[in-house]
Amino acid sequence: MRRRTTRRLRTQKRECECGKWQYGYETDKTESSRIYICFSCGKFEASGVFTDNMVQTFLEEPRILMHLMKTDFIKPIR
């Protein structure tokens, strides 16, 4: 019987105020356009093209953020 193997992505992360991890995402390797997301408490830290209005939109409609991840508009920082 073959074991199924998966490739784990090593994503840049940093500690959140809640004690969990914030995972980093960026747009097209532009270091100034990054967003860090804590999937436990929902806190965002953003810079570059991610304005306060965009972050507020992500909080109101999290499906938009998930769509950006699925379409590779934002990719994990490695």
C-alpha cells in the first residue's frame, strides 16, 4: 500500500498578539505589499496596496480574501 505524501509549504509567519501565528502573504514578490493574517483571532496587519479600506472589506467579506488566495493573487511568503 502506497502512502500518500503531501508537500508542506513553509510560510513566513510571526507571532500574533493572541499568542498564535500570523501567516504572511504577498503580491508578486513586491515586498512592500504584504498582509499577515491570524486565522485564530482574525487580526490583519497590512502594508503596500492593502489599504485600511481593503482590510475592512476583508473583515466584512472574508470570502474575498480566500478568493485572492485561491487565484494566486496573493501567495504565501516563503
